[in-house]
Amino acid sequence: MRAVALVFVALVVGAVAYWAFAERPPLVIPVEPDASRPQTAAEVASAQQGERVAVPTPPPTTTPPPATAPDEPALGVLPPPQVAAVPNVTLRVRDMVSRQPVAAFRWRFQNSRGTWKGDGADGAADLALEASAVGTLLVEANGLQPLSKDGVIVPTPPQAALQLDLFLAPQGVATGITLMVHDTGLQPLPRVRVDAFQLADAKAEGWHLGRALWARMNEAKDGRYQLPALEPATYGLQVVALDGNGEPLPLLPFRRAFAVTGSDGFLEDVPLEPGALLGLEIVDSAGQGFDPTRQGTTRLSLHFAGAPHVARKWINRQGQAAATAVDALPGVGRAELAEAIPGGPYELEITVNGALRSKQPLFLRAGMKNEERIVVP
């Protein structure tokens, strides 16, 4: 009986040892395929054979920071020019001779920030340019001379659109000088006086105050004035608009120097803008006309308030006779500006024999003849 028990115990111990140390098949861990990437052929085969597959650790994902536009352009780099939403410059282009609108033309506005181009038809074009821009405007048309206008300033909101009236001269102008004279309303001026001065230097200033080579009054209903032939030289021309009595109109004079070679010609557009004329009645303390021959040399200085002196020519008319002087009273009790000047605030100083005798402000209104009575003590 004891022997049977020992055999039973031995069988139990052997069974336990067999199950503990026997070789077992490997444990298969199912692997879910990564939907974010395709499986390789080796991975598919291993999964089908039940092999152990290591699950790869996906690399960490890095989210790039959102791109932000810079608040300001890089140093030294100009932002691109902006185009206005609505037209802010209007062109009116005409033939200088016929005064008719030009059927087709091209325009270009250019400055350091860029170039704008376009076309016009029937003498008109509306330009949408960068506000406050300053540049050069070029207008061209077939059969006409191109016109370049510097220093064009585009309006700044809320300013109204800028209107430019331009006249293109025909190509191949004959020799001589032809002037097309009109006011800012494009109305021809039917009577003018042209003064010609021969110049040694085209850049000389104040040449219009000297003695003219000749002065001529001319009439033309269409405002077209053909000047007489001039010998080759440099000339300064001054154009003054006159009324029916031959008196100056309150329009600013036109002045320009021309280098005449004898083989070229000029066709010049002459727009005369409104200006102010001034007539002075100068009396002494007794109310009598101030007489410079008895009182002494009487100097007149008329200049913008706070600005330096500007030389001006004055006229004293006595019937059909007229005396002129620069910065001086030319006759008894009366002096008139020979040409119109810009309107605005002025100062008038009167000195007698070098001593200041009168100084007072004047406001001259453009488009009219202003009259002032001055008492010199």
C-alpha cells in the first residue's frame, strides 16, 4: 500500500515538471495597421504568418507656427504704390491749332514709386493715381508733338479731382514764333501787347524791367499771334492782355526766353491766369498830389507780407503821355503797376530821400484793378 502511494506521488511531480519546462509556440500579438501610412510587403507577410511584429512609434508631429504678415515693410523697401478707387485726375487734351479734342492719345504718369499708363479718347481721360503722388505726366498722340508736364501733384482726399487742360502742338512747326493766347476758361484773348527783349543770358532775371527791343499791340479774334521774323539770337518775350482801350487786363503776363536759330519754329500755348492790378493815388498831408521833383526821390516797394523786396515797373499816365520807372514814383501823385501781379496780402513801403515815410498792408484781389489812396506825411 505504501509503495502504491509513492508511485502516485512520483507521477504527479513528473507531470508538473513536464508542463513547466516544455517548449511552447510564441505568443502572437495582433497589430492594427497604421491608417496614416501604407504597410510594407514584409509587414503584411509577417502578419499573415503570425510572427511577432514590433509596433513602430510614430515620430512626434510638429505644428509650424501660423505665418503672420509683417506689420511694416522691411527697412529700405518701399510699399507698392496704391491705385485710387475712383479717378482723381482728369485730362482734357486738345489740338493747339484747331482747339478740337484729340481723338486718341496715350498718357503716362511716372515717379520714383512706379509708372501708370493708359489711353484717352475724344480728348478726355480719367486717371486713378496714388493719392498725394508727385510726378511727371507725358501725353502723346499721332501727328502731334508730345507734351511733358513736371511736378504734377495728385490730390489728397477729400480734395476734388485735378483737371488738366493740355494742348498738343502739331509736328513740323514752321520757323518763327506763334503764340496761342487764351484765358483759363480757354477763351481766346483778342488783343495783346508783346514786348521783345534781346538777352545775353537766357537765365537772366528781371529782363522784363529793362528797355524792350520793340513792343507791339496786336489783335486776333482766335488768339493766334504770329510774331515778326527775328534774327538768330536769344529773346525774352512778354505777353500782356489788353482791353478795348489798350489798358492792361487783370491777367498775369506771360514771360519766356526763346533761342532763335533761324531754322526752327515755336508754337507756344499761352494761358493767362487771373492777376491783380493796382493803382495808387499818392498825396501829401495837404491832400495834394505828391510831387517827387519837389519832395525828393520817392521809392516804392511792393512785396508780399514778410517777403523780401521784388522789383516792379510803375507807370504814370498824363493824357496820351506815360512815364515809367522801376521801384519809383514816375510822376506827380499817381502810379500804376505796369502788369498784373498775383493777388494776396502785400506791404507797401514809401521812402523819400532814403527815409521811410509810409508803410502799410494792402490786400490785392485777383481778377480786378485795386485802387488805394496813400497819404505821405
